[in-house]
Amino acid sequence: MTDETQPTSSEGADEAEARRRDLENLPPPRFETLIQILSTQAVVALGMVPGPNGEVTREMPLARHFIDLLAILEEKTKGNRTPEENRNIDTALHELRIAFTHTSNQLKK
């Protein structure tokens, strides 16, 4: 790395300050966010999107784990969700289960 590409101490301080502000301004916790987080992890494990390193990998046991976690969340929160939350979790589980079955069948060929 050359001196031209190394951040200056003020750039590092600016980045740290920006990160601190971002962490202070996190959105409030929501049920939908939890559904989205678990769904995203399942989608990545199914190989439907690249992981953080840019590689597309399929980790079916991990995908099943995240889908099962969503199913547990659905069961444990039954009767305590809004209609929108019901739609969100039902849709997520339905789509992930279809994707899991489709991907599993592709891998068997």
C-alpha cells in the first residue's frame, strides 16, 4: 500500500465518527426485521445470492436451519402477530420452502 492510498488519521476519525452516528441511529427493533434477517440468511445459504465474499455457495443444512428458525418463530408468536406480520412470515416461509425444494431437486440431478 502506498502513502497515497493509506487513510490519514483524520479520515480514520471521520469514519469512526460516521460509524458511531450510524449505530446511534439504528431503526427500532421490529418483527419484520427479524423475519428479513433470517430469510436473507436462508437465501444466501440456498445460493440464491452471493455471500459477503461474492461467492455463490449452497449450504443446504444451513438453509434448512434458518427456515426451521423462522418456523419456530412462527409457532411461538402465533396469536400475537398483526395481520401484516402474519402475511410476512407466512409468505417468507412459503417462498423459502419452495426455494429449498427446488434447489434440493436441482442438486440431485
